[in-house]
Amino acid sequence: MPRLNNFTYNLTAPKAACLFWLSLKGMVNRFLKHRQVLVEWAKAIGISFLCVLFLRTFFFEISPVSSPSMEKGLLTGDFMFINKLSYGPRLPKTLLSLPFVNQKYYSTLIELPYLRLFGSPDVERNDVVVFNYPQENEYPVDHRSYFVKRCVALPGDSFRIEKGSVYVNNEATDDETLLQYNYHIKSARLLDSAFIEHYQLREGGRISDNNDYSFTLTDALADTLLSKTFITSIEKSTEAREMWDEFVFPFNSHYKWNVDYYGPVRIPAKGDTVRLDSMNLCFFERIISVYEGNTLELKHDSVFINGDFSPSYVIQQNYYFMMGDNRHNSQDSRHWGFVPEDHIIGKATRVIYSSDKLYHTGVRCDRIFKRIH
């Protein structure tokens, strides 16, 4: 140890302080260097997120098909491409909400009125349309679940169903190659799992010990099965005329309608003046009070809107009638009425990806980029 005036100096402490300072300085320099990189990464991620959000809001979106209501056109496990430019981008209603997350994460503190770029949507008959589910009153329109159905009738159309077939303006409009119905099948032998898988019978099964079955089939597949020698009979399961289904819109026993015999009914169009009375109010009650935001009361067979006696009402937006291609296994306009214009999101145009989760056969390569008709 060095000595000075008989004193001994301990250099361990100064060395440690010097090393600590040098280490701290190095850490600060590294932090400043990495901070710039982190800032650049944060900017890039933020810009990418905003671009994706912008594209998703105004241009297109990819969404899964989670029910069989559109088979055979769309299968459970398909991921469909939603073109929002087809009908004009719809501005968000709730500005304060978290994107890409659960319906619950939003605030109604700031809400915009309905506005769609490029005017009213130019929906065509038989388009496959994606829209917000009209029955979810507890959520704002733009936070309601996605539904996909076929638009079978436009505003101003006269619509009816006869024995399961759709007629618009008194003309048959169905493309039977796309539609499915429930069929009752009588077989001389057991229809085993190999038979069911071979013909891709996704819904239904055995209903008695006498080899009676109920399956959802296209008319073409029904004809194919009937040609088998062990199939003794096939009959479409159609409800009888005048058999009232209380779960079918407009939920009024005066209109004895069911899913196979429905209407005639005129689809409401913007600007229509409709007469109101106690008999037909069931068609327009939800339009007036829920979709168009008025108060509605029925007093002694008289209709009052916003407190005023109103024998008639002017419709404020266009409405559409939507149905699933799986006609006997679809919750659609037959069950909850007309779909308002402001609920329409876009047009389903292509299948982007598809995976068979029923028979566990993996990716359906033949459906990837398949056009939706």
C-alpha cells in the first residue's frame, strides 16, 4: 500500500465508485440508443394498427361462419371476405370503443348519427349480406353480432313464401341448387356413419327404431338418395298452410304464417306512408319505436307516436328481408322481421379459408378463394 506522511490510503472505495459511474454511464448510453429504436418500433406498430383499423372499418373484413344457416353456400368453418365498399362504408356509431375486442368495451358518451359514404346501399336481390343482428337491443348497432343471410326481397317488394318457395313480386326467385330443406327419409336398412359421411349429411339423424331419418338436403341430393334401392321414400318436411307458428314474425295469430307459408307482405321502403291500426301495427311497431327512435302507444285502438295521434307514419329508412339458404334451419327475417338499412355492414364475396370441424378432415382446399354466389 502506498504511504504518505505515515498515512495509508485505501484505494478500493474510489475504484468501486469509478467503476460504478462508468457502468451507469454505459447503461444510460445503451438506454438512449435503444430508446430511439423502441420509439421507431412503437411508431411503426402504431401506424400499422391504425392502417388495419382504417381498412377494417371502411374497406373489408374477414369473419368466420359459425352456424349452418347458409349451407350449402357457406359452410360452418368458412372464413368469409366482407367487402364494405359494395354498399358504401358505414361510419362507426360509437367513437369511444376498443376495436377487435368484446361487445362490452365501448361508451355511448359520443355517438354519431347513421351515415354511409356514397349514399344508400345498393343491395341487389339474392346478394349474400353481412349485417348486425337487429334483436340485440342492449348494444349499439355497430356492436351487435354479425349475421350473414341472403337478401331475398328489397324495399318496396311484395314478398311471400308458398310451400317453402320464395315469390317476389309474384315471380319465383329461388335458385334451388343453393337451398337446403329438412327431409324425412325411410330406409330399408341402417344408414351408418360411412353413408352419412359420404354424402356429407351435416344435420339430422335417426328419429325412430324403424329406420326413419330426418336430414337436411338439397333437392338434388334428395333425388340422388331416392335412386338408392334401400331408400324407400323421401319427403320434404313442409309445414301445413294456415298452421300458425307463434315464433314467426309478426307474432300475431291474425296472420297464420309459418316458415313454409308466409305473407304476402310488402317490404317497407324509405318514404312509404303506411296506415296504422291495431291490426297491422305488429308489422311497424319495432320500426317506429326501436329502429327509428320514436315513442309508440296504442290507446283504445288508436296509435300515438311521440304523444300525438297518428293514423299513419312515414318510413324513414329502407328495410330488407333476409333468409338463410338452409331454409328449415335458419333464424332470419321470418323470425325477427325486417333488417334496417343502418344495420347493413357489407357483402360476403369470397371464402378466404375453410376448415372442416365436423368430420375433422382439416383444411377444405377446394373452398379457399371460392366465390360466394
